[in-house]
Amino acid sequence: MSLYNAREAEEKWQKKWKEMSLYTTDLNDKDRKKYYNLVMFPYPSGDKLHIGHWYNFAPSDSWGRYKRMQGYNVYEPMGFDSFGLPAENYAIKHGVHPQKSTKKNIDYMKKQLNAMGAMYDWSTEISTSHPDYYKWTQWLFLQLYNHKLAYKKKSPVNWCPQCQTVLANEQVVEGQCERCDAEVTKKDLSQWFFNIRDYAERLLDFSDLDWPEKTQLMQEHWIGKSTGSTIVFDVVDPSTKKPTGKTITVFTTRIDTLFGATYMVLAPEHKLVDDITTDSHKENVNDYVEKAKKETDINRSAEGREKTGVETGAYVKNPINGKIIPVWIADYVLASYGTGAVMAVPAHDERDFAFAQKYKLPITQVIKPADGSELPLDEAFTDDGILINSETFDGLPSSEARKAITKALEKGKKGELTTQYKLRDWLISRQRFWGAPIPIVYCNDCGEVPVPEEDLPVVLPLEGVDFNPKGESPLATVDNFVHTKCPSCGKPAQREVDTMDTFVCSSWYFLRYPNAHNTEKAFDKHLTDTWLPVDMYIGGPEHACMHLLYARFITKALHDFNFIDFDEPFKKLVHQGLITKDGAKMSKSKGNTVSPDEFVEQYGSDVFRMYLMFMGPFTDGGDWNDSGIKGIARFVDKFYDLIYTKADVQDEETLQKMLHKTIKKVTEDMEKFQFNTAISALMEFTNSASKTRIDYESKKIAVKLIAPLAPHLAEELWETLNQGDSVFNAKWPTYSEELITEDTVQIVVQVNGKVRATFEAPIDIQKDDAVHRAKKIKKIQKYIEKGTVVKEIFVPGKIVNIVVK
RNA sequence: GCCGCGGUGGCGGAAUUGGUAGACGCGCAGGACUUAAAAUCCUGUAUGGGUAAUACCAUGUGAGGGUUCGAUUCCCUCCCGCGGCACCA
């Protein structure tokens, strides 16, 4: 039996920390360097925190404690992302009001977070569904609105028939709703957008950020920049071939293939479709457009789907050679990208090739392979090459031709260099109840009028609302909410009834934390510039193209509005790995979630959090399996007994060497977020020190080393060592280089690269000496005698390799 | 299809400016303590030979090839798993 009672100690210290206000950060401290240590705040959708949260939160807290011991003024806030679909769907399912279920879930989660014993500064807790918070989310909306970055527009949008609301592009995963997996359809609706596209180029700049390569790549792909040219084609009369005065602009990255354009294709939603279609083709075209509208994205973009399209009867003139080509409509061209129209070059584009084959359209080859190989006839040749059949441009390589042809078109104003992005504007309105109301009023006389700042918040009515989704915002049925006065002229007017996407709430919460008590402003400029950007941000990689992109956009916008001096929210970002259960993602619906509570009850928070960290690298995650948790429990007992038990040190030199090696190893591993190897180093030290015994001063160092990883245990032992203050006010130990340098090393002797023997030697042994000594070893002699020595290799302090032939 | 990451004992994993593969932990086996069990402690534990036991030998980091005195680490081809994107012209 160990002497340590984890449950008692943990309860005792959680209480004491609270009494001492140990983790209440002095945000105005000017003596110490600030450190903003942030973890993505949870949404109270289920009823409790699961293992995944702990896997995320506990190491983040260990990191914060480590930085604190290094002398930083660490700020580790916590709050709840309590608005939004997850919380609302949970409430509907359980037949409770979202406000009630949210509160209940938050209360329970706080209990769990308390049991974890993290150093959260609860004095600045925030909850996005509280009017004190969403008042400022609405303020944020108004700032964007005033700077023309928020606008309402009718357009085809993603519609989830299950959740009965529109969704942002980012919330559609493989054509399905991110939340409920229902197939997403398109609807023509008037909706609110944030103009994130304006920031596409700046969002590609990661130069001052310490972010995972992978996340940068994901955002880059999502933004999807490509440079090419726009080309203007004149629409010509089908019979006379004379220009009609109308033009169609296409976007291409392959202007070098312009001579190979044998037809043009418009997206069914292209606004000129109706205009250019000739009477004899109207019926066909209308049918096709109607059908395309009904198709879901998932069907329209299914891989290997056969291409379809119809002729419009219209013709356009190729500006480079005057060739007249037909205009088609096909749904493989997307209205939302580029200009919604493409020039089709079947010889050099796979999609165009497939389409041309099906509809027997001409295929003209204009590029030949640069390496002289034959042009294929049964497929498109899509690589760059040398131009052929392109009049004066023949013989030019693709890259040159792109410049030359663009130049030629520029003269006649028929083409220019353009950049396109896949990123679309952020759709932020939702036809749901549980969100921040959009602060806009519609007046018959004044039109769209923003709610004045002093009238915020536009309070979400909590009573008398049937919040079940029905395709229109539930707020539309609340008369005393809808009917109001126009802020501009005072006449009767109606409120906007849609609410904001919950990602708007979370796109700025990190700015609010230090300002949580500010009732005058969303944030104070000086305080915010002092504390931000966030020094360390930890959360899941699934937010790469949503929250993390939105937060960067909002920060840049607020910077441009002169509210803050920085334009990136998170200086360093780390993603924790995913914890699975039997290989599957843990989820409520699958019923395979694992609760941390029983483990904490049985082994204590320290053991549980250390076990999560010991499982493997933090960024890897892994499959949950509790079989090894006993090992950590044993280690904690051993460590406690080692420090608690009095015994005279037996081997001072070995102890000191081991101790200082451990300081070095743990420090380096903490820096690299390699908690698993930091813990194993502490295990090795404990095993070793149990043999050598340990003195008082070394005990203090050992306790400090384990403190970030096992805070309660360390605090308890710190007290038994008669240290008055908290161990978290103590300084992180440093090691002595001198103590860890060995004066002798083991030199490995290899023959032909295979280890055959070893010998002890001074660390600075020279080659001649080492080779000489190696050759004297009997076993080595046997190998040498079998042939002749052709080479001797010496790696200082490590290896002698004798090559025998 | 494209982009990115990974594949090491029975299991989780260590070790890479190329230098003793398997640290640490789990599990397992044997032993001590105990009337017995649990707990604890000690010893062993990549695989295959080999030995009374050491010694020793061979093989071994998804597969195959290459570079090198030497490859888990670098290069090429392929297989498998995971994550992201997906008709973006």
C-alpha cells in the first residue's frame, strides 16, 4: 500500500488553490512577461466532457503550468461556446429549453473541469449565449456592416432539410450537413454574408505564424488561389456571324491552349443563359436548368458521373483567331467559381475531352509533349508542352505562350491576367432560434437599417418561442420581437429574424476573455494589444478551415478598422490528436464515448491526465485503452514514497548525474510537447533514485519536475517538504552541463558495420588509439584474420568500424 | 484522382544533421512475501538457432530494389492505413 491518498490530496488542493486565488491572473502585471495559453473552448452540447476533452485540456494545462514555473505571467481562461446548432439540437432532442440545458451542461462541465484541477482563471469566464457576450457579437456584426464587409444577398445557398437552416460552405462535408449528415440541397434565398473573399490573399500569408504545416496547407487549399487569365468572347449572330454586342468572359489557367477551344460551356446558373439561348433551344435549355437546380451537390459532383449538357444555339468568336464556336450549357461548370463560363479545350482537358466525345464535338490538338513523345488520341494531354496549330505562336513552350497570348489579347482589351480563389463568402445567417439575433431592422421607408450601438443587445426572446426548426427562423413568430420602430425614422418596422452562425461567436472570443468585465466596450485596445495575440492555442485540426480561418479573418478586419494593432490571433498553434474507441471516432450517436469521471474517481486526476499524456505523442492521439493506467498509478505511488520517505543518500554522484540528466530531458521534452517521453524520463529517475536514495535538495527539484504533469501530487509533496508557498510559484530547475558530461564512454566496435564488441574509453579518445584498442580485442582479431583490413572508420565518442575484405 | 501524414515486439510506444533498434510502460513467465489471494518487490521477456547455463550465430523497423564502411533514418518503385480536398477550368 502506498502512503499517498490521491482523492484526499486532490480535493484538498483544488480547494486551497481556489482560496488562494492562485490562478487569478493579474492582467495588469508589468513585471513578468505575459503568456496567453488558450485551449479551444467547449460547446455544452452533450451532457458532459469526454476523454477527448481531457486529452486536449490536460496537456494544455500542463504546458501553462510549465510556462508559469518558467516565470511567465500565464493567463489560462475558460468559457463555453454555448450558442449554436449543437446545443440547440441537444435541447430539442431532450425536450428542454436550450437555455436550461445549456446551463445544466455548463454546470456539470465546470464540475468536471474543477476535478481536473486545471489552472483556469474563472474570474473571466465567458459564455457566448449570455447577453453580456452576444451584445458584442452583434457589435462586431455592425462593425463589419459599417465597413461593407457584411451584406445581404439572394443567391443559391446550402440548405439542410434536417436542421431546416442554411449552412456555410465550410459546414458542408462531402455534400452532407456537418451536424446531422443529411444530404444538403440548394435553395435560392436572401442571406447574410461576411465578405471573407476580400481577405483571401492576406489569409494566405502565414509568415509570422508558428502553425502546423498541415493546417497551413489545408487553409491554402481551401482558399484555392489560382492565377490565370480572363478572356472575352463576342457573342455572334448564328446566321450572319456578326457580333451582337454581347460578350461572355471565361477564366482559364491555360490560355496557351486558346487555339484549341472548340466550344464554350456556361454553368446552368450563368446569368446570360436566358439572354443568349435561341428560340429553338429554349425548351431544352429551360428543362436542363430546372433539372440542375433540383440536383443536390453530392449528385452533381459525384466522381465518374457522366457529363451532361445542352446546346444554346448561340455562338461566340474566339478573340485570338476569329473562329466561331458553339455555346453549351453543362453542370460540370460551376457558377460559383471563376466567371461561371469556360472555354472548352477537349484535347487538353479531361473533362472537356469526355464531354466532347459524348456530344461528338471537334477536338483540336494545340500542344505537343516537350519530350518529343507522341500525342495520345484516346485521352486529353493535360501537361504543359510546345504549341502547335497555333499560328504565330507555334513552337513556343506553354509558359512562354501564356505570356505572349495574354499580351496579344490585352491590346484589344480581350483578355487580362486574373487571380481566382475557391474561397466563397461566409454565409452567417441561420434560420434557427439559439443564436445571436442579427442587429438589423427593415423599414418600409428607410430600407435596411442597422440597430444603433447604444440599443444593443438585441435580446433573444426566451419565452413563448416554439423553437423547433421549421424552415423559417422561430423568431418570426414572436410578435413583440419582430415589430419594432425604425431606428432612423421612428415608423413601425420589422426586425431581422435570422440569427448568426455560432462560428461568428467563436471568431472573436479570445479577444473578449481579458475584457470579460468590460461593460463599455467589446474590448479595450490597450489591454487587448497587451495580451494578444494568443501565445499558444491548442485544439483539434477539424477546425482548420472553419473556426481557425474565420478567427484570422475577423482579427484582420478588426485590425483594419483600427481596433487592434495585431492582425493574427494565434501566434503558435498545436493540434492534439484524435482519441478513438476501437478505431472509430467517439460520438454520442455511436454510443462509444468514454467518460473520464470513473477513472478520475478511481485513480485521481493526476494519474488519469498523465496516462493520457503517456499514451503516445500528443499530436498523434490514439485508440483508447485503459489497460496501462495501472502503470501510471504505480509510478505515482513510487514517486510519492520516494519523496515522502526519509533515507540517507547512498550514491551521491550517480544520483546527481541522473537528476541533472532528467532536468535536461524533461525540459527539452516539455518544450517539444513530448509529454510521453518526459514522463518516461521521470520514471527512469524514480527507479534509479529508489536505489541510490535521495537528499532533500534533490527531492525539491524532482517535485518541481513532476509539477506540471501531476499538479496535485507535486503540491502535496511540496508541502511535506515544508515549502510554504505553492510549488507553482517556484522556479523551474536548471541543470548543470558539467554534471551530466561523462568522462568515459562505451565505444562500439563494428566489423563491416556489424556490432561485434564494445570497450570503455575516455570520451576524447583519438582515432589511432581507438582503432588500436579495438584491434586488440580477441573477438575482433578473429574477424580480421579472415581477410584484410581495407578501411577503418572512427566516429568520435561512438564507433570504430573495421572493414574487412 | 490529387495533396499531406504514417506503417517498429503480444500491446502503447522510444531511438533519425545516417552510427549499439526496441528506452519507458502494459501484458506475460518465473521467484520472494502470504494459510491463500490482492497489493508490493526481484528476475526474465524481438524472433529463430545454439548451450547445462553463459558465450555465441543468424534474421529483424510494411514489401522490393538502390546509395553507403554502416540505413528505422536518404533515394526509387509498390502495398496498406489515416486525414484533407474533390468536375475549381
